[in-house]
Amino acid sequence: MKTLGYVALVLVVACFGGAGYALFQSSSQQQVELSSELQEKQQQIDALNEQMNTLTTELIFEQSMSQAHQLSYQRQLEGLAEKLEQEYQQQLARLTQQLNDEITRSEQLETKFLASEKSAKNYRYQYFALKENSDKQEQELFQKYQAKQQLLQAESSLEMQKQRALLEQQYSESAKLTQVEQRVDQLMTSFSKLRVDMDIVNTCDKQYLERYSEAKSLLSQMRTFVQNNEMSNEYYQFVISNDAQLSRKTREICLEN
């Protein structure tokens, strides 16, 4: 019995041992497969980590290059802005100088025109003074003529005729001279109304050039009357003073409007 029990025990132990070995062998195989799978997963993880490191390095490089480009672009913009500012300041200074020069030139021209206007006023004053004196002389001459005519009426017919003929001749000459003076007076009035300075020609003002040409023509007519008739010194002075301006070297200016 003891032997059978022992045998039975051995058989049981053998059965359990075989089953345990089978279980152990199966577990080892699973562990190998799991270890292999883990190694494969680890390799995949390492590969992903390597790709991630590469991408991170590239990203850092691109960011660094982008910052460098931005810094370079910003410096270029700052340099261009500084250059444009310098050019603007230089151009502004040049235009300011030109404007100041034009203002100075305009002030000089204005001063000359004011002087010319003053001269024209003096000529007009002299002209009206001469005209008033001429009218007064004409009236006195006519009064003398009337007085002498009345005196002659009391004398003999022959003497009256002689005196009358002489007076008529004198009056005729005086009347002729008066007509000439009246004509010159008209020319002087027209000349004064033109308001031109004979030694200044504004080449940019068409109307002024037309008045200047008309003034020269009027002055030429007055000169002819003064030369062909024994007129008073006042008329001669008026013509000669304007001729003096015309004979000088004419100044040409360009002043629009």
C-alpha cells in the first residue's frame, strides 16, 4: 500500500510538474514575444524622438534665421528712412533759400515801382502846373488883345487897319501856338494816364508792353511839336526828361500781373 501510495504520489507530482513546465514554457514564450514587441515599440519611440529632435533643431534654426532677416530688414528700413530724411532736409533748405531769394527780389522790384510811381506823380504835378500857367497866359494875352482893340477903335481908320493887321498876325501866331500847346497838353495827358516808366520794360506783362509802346509814340509826337514850334521851356523839360529815361539802357524785368 505504501508502495502504491508512493507511486501515486510520484505520478501526481509528475503530472503537476509536466503541467508546470508547460505553463512555464508558455509564459517564457510570451515574455519573449512581449520583450520583442517592447523593443520594437522602443525603437519606434527612439525613431520618433530622433525625428522630433531634428524638427526642433530645424525649427530653432528657422526661427534664428527669421530673426536675423527681420533684424537686417529693420536696419535697411532705418537706413533708408535716415537717407530720405537727409534728402528731405536738403531739399527743404534749398527751396527755402530759393523762396527767400524770390522774396528779396520782389521787395527790390516793389521799391523800384514805388520810386517810378513817385516820379510819375511829380511829372503829373508839373504838367498840371504848366497847363494852369499856360491857360493864365492865354487869358492875359486875350485881355491885352481886347484892350488894344478897343484902343485902336479910337484912332484913325488907317492906323487901326495897320494895328489890326499886326495884332491879327500876332494873334494868329499866338492862336497857332495855343493850338499846338493844347495838342501837346492832350498828348501829355494821355502819356501821364499810361503810367509807365520809360527806363523799365516789363517783358512778362502784355498790357504794360502795349502801354509802353503807346507812350513812346506819344513822346515822339510831343518831341516833334516842341522842335518845330517855339514852345515854352516847361514843355521842353517834360519831353527831355522822358527822353533821358528812354535813352538810358532800358532795364528789362519779368513781373506777371
